Amino acid sequence: MKFGFDIDDTLIDLRRHAFHLYNKKLNKTIGEDVFDTIGTVEIHEPFGLTNEEGSQMWKDSMEEIYFTDCPSFEGAKEVLNALAEEGHEIYYITSRPKGYCEQTRAWVKAQGFPVVDERFYCGMADHEKIDIIKNLELDVYVDDKPAVLNTLAGSTTKVIVKNQSYNQTVEYTRLTSWDEFNKLVGYASV
């Protein structure tokens, strides 16, 4: 089978990692209970930042956010490695900026995810992911962003949403924990 995965907030807990970095950089102590209620992909509002300030904070912190010690979600690496070991094709499709693609691929490999270079797609806008997913004829695709997921409505790809506070209104199969992945895709041997 062909499995496709977004990276940020699907395989790794990037927003939460960035939230902790913002607390440190801004000398704040805003709790994870607040983080868990943020209804947008952007995380700047609890810090009292405007949209412009929040956008600038993200841009100024990208290297630190993307390439430090951001944890993967528990069980994500194990699931992907088991799929790869069984001969399934694993594709990564991330809209991280083009300038970070090589570094992102190397970082994902270093974290222990199974990466085949030719199956690593990076640098497209969110709405452009649909073309890649359709051209690859993926059997299953997992992402967190409603804007991406909604472009796949009606496709033959099984769409799974990685549960996040900002995607509660989308109606797809919902992954809340990586230990339930195999059951959600109807694949018991991993």
C-alpha cells in the first residue's frame, strides 16, 4: 500500500514545541491547558501578539522550531517503521518552505523515521498537496489541516485527520493516538 503523511502536527508535535519556545523567548508561563484550546493553527494569540507580530515571531524562530528537539507523537515512528519494514511505500508531503526541504528531510531521517529520498515532497503550498497526493495514487493520507483535508473530499484516498484543537469541525476518520492507526486503516498486521 501507499501511505502519505504530513509532518508538522501530524507526525511531530510542532505547534506545542513552538508554544514552549514562545514561552521561553517571551518570558511567559502560559500553560498547556491554554495551548490545548487554541482554535487556530497559529499559536500567537495567547501571547498577546497581533497577527503581524505572530507571523514575524514564527519567521524569526523557524530554524529553532523546525530543527531542535521537537518530539514526535508517541508511536508515530514505530508505526511508519513497521509499515516500511513490511514493504509499504511511505511518502512525506510537507508544505514547509522550499529553503528548508533538504534540512527537513535530514532532520526527519535523524529522528528515526523511514525516509526514501524520492518519496519526500516538500516546499509546496497547502492547496498544492492535492496534486501530489492524487498523482501518487495514495491509499491513505494523514494530515492535520482542514484546508488540506478538504481538498481531498471525494478522492479515492482514505483521508485521516490527526486530531488537533483547530480541526474539530472536519468530518474525517480521526486519529487521536498513533496506537490506533492500524485499526483506523483496517490493517492489523503492523
